Amino acid sequence: VAITHGDVSALAADRCWRTGNQERVLLHSPYSFDTSQYELWVPLVSGGAVVVAPPGDLDTRALARAVVEGRVTGMWLTSGLFNLLAEESPECFTGVREVWTGGDVVSPAAVARVLAASPGTLVVDGYGPTETTTFATHHFMRAPWEQETTVPIGTPLDNTACHVLDDRLRPVPPGVAGELYIGGAGLARGYLGRPDATAERFVADPYGPAGARMYRTGDLVRRRGDGVLEFLGRVDH
């Protein structure tokens, strides 16, 4: 996926990071994994510090120790790892001001356990394919939190457009399922050396300015009445 410096800059400059919670961010993702862009650039461009995790594969115990010893204030975890830590060591989040999680469906029970053990922590469901530079939407959860059946993927980041469309690229009403298309800041150029795949997934955006494109995610979502997006599954399943 061809991501530009401008795409990464747009991510790092988003207003969602202006919480004061990104002073010490844990770097534990491989450099080839897109969330490393958050772990590196969000703290560095705002005067924060990157806390480098110990080398090698980290089990939940080692990761929890790295969080505590590194005085981590902000971090990203895949939903699977977040669920494990919430089950085995929810108290490790006590000093963490903000934790982002995603990459798969986030467990509401795991969110509830973390917020119960660490009511001062902000938990964020961050959704976004690599083709939109790491994150396209976010949903914030704070204690006291009324547990929901599912965790929404939330609302768009700055200068990001999320369209819920039918198979003829027409907007569907709130509450109706449709495919999610994403445009605006952070949209990749396409797939390097794969023009056919690029043309298939990056299509003209009829709702943006002339020449705008949007990414066809293949994800089925619905928009609630309050504008929050809920993930329902894959279009092809």
C-alpha cells in the first residue's frame, strides 16, 4: 500500500491526539505494521517520548511489565491482545491515560473490565484499514461506561469522510446497513505496482471535490441516529 508522508502527517496532526495523553507512547508494533506510525509520530511531533518495548515476542506478562516500568501514558493494542490483558492483568492499565484498540471486533466485556480496574483510562476503539493510514474512525469510552452489546467504530477523524452506500453508491438512511467507503485525508495512493487492484478498490468519490477518490472497504456498517458507525461484518460473508 502506497502511503505518503502527507498521509502520515495528517494522522499525526489529528485533533484526537490533543488530550495530553500521548506523552509516553509504547512502541511495540513491527515497523511494517501500520499502527507503528501512531506509536512513532504522534508522540514525537507533539514533544512526547517513545517508550521502546523489549525486543522479541512479548507475552501478556512482559507487556504489562513494559507498560508499568516505562510509565506509558498512551498505547495501541490489537483487540486480541487487549482482551487478554483485560482478562489477565487489567490493573496494568492503571497508569495509562489512553489506550487504543482494534484490528478486529473489540469485546465490550473487556472494555468494561479495564474501565472497572482503571476508571481514569480512556479506551478508544480505533478502526481503519491500512489503505486509509491506520485510523479512519474512533470511538471513545470512559468510566462510568454503560456496557453495550457491541463496541461501535465511532466517528471519522479530521478531514475524513465516511460514506455508507448501497451497491449503486447511493447513501443509505441511518440504521440501514451499507458498505463503508472512506475518503479524504490519509487515503493511500493505491497498491504499488498493482494498477488493476488499485482501480478496483479506489474509486471515484461522487460526494467529494472534482478528482476525489474513496476506498471501498468491503465492510458492512450502519450509521446510528447520532452519527456513530457500527461494524456489522464483511460484505462478502
